[in-house]
Amino acid sequence: ATPAATMVGTTIGAQNGVLFKGGDVLERAKDVDTVVFDKTGTLTEGEMELTDVVAFDADGEPVTDGGESAAGSGEPAADGGEPTDGSQLLARDQPSESDVLRLAAAAESGSEHPLARAIVEGARERGIDVTDPDEFENVPGHGIRATVDGGEVLVGNRKLLRDNGVDPSPAAETMERLENEGKTAMLVAVRGSERSENREASGDQPRAEGDLVGVVADADTVKESAGDAVAQLRDRGVDVMMITGDNERTARAVAERVGIDPDNVRAGVLPEDKSDAVEAIQDEGRKAMMVGDGVNDAPALAVAYVGTAIGSGTDVAIEAADVTLMRDDPLDVVKAIRISDATLQKIK
Ligand code: ADP
Ligand code: MG
């Protein structure tokens, strides 16, 4: 493109909240044949809300069906009688939903992760006094390991539990149900509790190093224009993909909601593996635009043919990106490609 055309394109972009980092990016964008969206914060609002709390008894059975639970009503939890603190739960066989939520919130209260914030906020809204953990360790891409009232508490995905010697399978049905609703379901387990010691003494599940006590779930809202953006890209012949650290089932439920082919979903991708996933897509000969908002996404934005940071994206993402979308609107991804197209066509 001539310097004049580049200037016009860059200016039109800026007027539309689409910032191109240079003339070469403006030229490249029109050739993008695949758009890879990050899920959380890009296709979704990234504002999690606690939606479900399910407690499991010592036999691994859900105490309630979790449907119209106290946790879902926004009212202070009134199930299971007297509220207990964590230490009592660790000694009891029959946790209530509020016990599970109290433990999960205490464990998560040191974490900045959006999933954690939603659990803590949801607990407070339900009248639970959230205590600080004695210790906590963030396990990136998996969850949290914390010490609450002297007991070890795990909150996270199936792998987190397995890696810590706790069998997540009693919660399989509950997890699947919540994930099919597009929610991120997290397991809550305690280790070294009297409960697991009792069980070990009785010869039940002798190998288990801990016990599953519950499941909590957070939901995120899909951005209003996400479906339109996907449809418009597909109309242009652009393949649309999604990449996320979230599990396959949740990811597919969200993909379905916005019109992304389930085969185009890359789920369970660890933060450090996102850029490899984008490279793998490009190794198929595709020209990929990666669209993301988080620190996690920066390396993937850097390796993409065009890296696009969206909305209130972190500085790190913006730094690594070729294009910054000032608004939080996925439709501006289409706009960026259109502006590139129009700019380059004018000079023909
Ligand atoms: P995303 O790419 O959606 O931001 P992450 O890579 O941060 O996801 O995490 C992947 C998965 O690990 C989450 O879906 C969740 O199951 C689990 N996880 C991560 N952090 C936490 C946390 N603080 N509490 C509970 N679970 C977590
Ligand atoms: Mg994100």
C-alpha cells in the first residue's frame, strides 16, 4: 500500500476503535483465513458468577440435587442446620452446601483468578463469613491448594485432584451436568481429614489420600455480539476457532452458543501452551488471527500472523498484539479485517 493509503486505513481504524500497530499489519489483516478466539474475556464477558454448590456425603453421593439449591437462590444458605466452620466440616461426614462453599471461598480468597473471585463474592452474598487460608498455593491451569483451619483443601479441576491423590469420579455426573450448561465446575476436596482417616480405618477406599466434599460452579455470560461476529467471519469464508484452558465440555457448550464448530475448539490448553496451539494451527498453512485479552494470551498473540488484543485487555496483551480493539466488541474483529480489505482495494 502507498503511505497515503496506509494513513487513510490507519485513521479509519482509529476512528472505529481499531488500532493497527503499523502499515504492514494493516496489509496482513485482509489475508487472515482463520480467527482463533480466546474464550474467557474475549467471547465471554469474563465476569464469572457463582451459580451452583453441591455437597457430597462420605459415600460420594450428592447431598442434594443442586437444582434449586440455597446457593442458587442468592439467599443465605439455610441447609444442613447449624453453620459449621472448616474444622468441623473436616471432621464431619455430611457437609452442607454452605460448608462446601465456606471451605472453597476460604481456599480461594487469596487468589485473583476470576473463578476464585466469583466463589468468594458468591459466598459473601450468601451470608458466609469468608476467612483467610493459613496457606495457599496457586496451581496454574488447575486450581488452588490451601490450608484452611489446619486442613488441606483443594479447589480445582479433575487433574488437580488426581495429582493430589483424590479420586474425582464420584462427582462425574454432577460435573458433566454443569459443564453441559456451559459452566466451569470445580471440585472441592479435603485431605488429611478425620473423615478420610475414619474411612481408611474402616477399609473403605484405602488408597484415597483425601475426600471429595463438593462441587462449585461459576458461569460466564457470552458477549452479546459474539454470535454475530462468528457468523460474519464465516460468511467471509474465515474459519473460526476457539482456544481455552477450560475443559472440553464447557468449551463446546460455549462454542455451540456462538456458532463455532465443536471440531474447532481447542480446550484444556495450559497458559504456557496457548502459543504452541496457535503455531500448530499455522503449521497447517493457515494465516491466523489470534484474539485475546489476558496475560495468558500474550505469547499466542505474538506468534500469530495477526495478534489482536481486545477491550480492557491487559497491558501485556496489548504490548504483544499487532492490533488493539479499543471496545470490548468481537464485531470489531470483522471491522479490522474489513478496513484492511478496503484500504488495500482502493489502491488497485
Ligand atoms: P482460562 O484459560 O479459562 O483462563 P485457566 O488456564 O486459568 O483458564 O484455568 C484452567 C482451569 O483450571 C479452569 O477452568 C479451572 O477448572 C481450573 N482453575 C484454574 N484456576 C483455578 C482457581 N483459582 N480455582 C479453581 N479452579 C481453577
Ligand atoms: Mg481470557
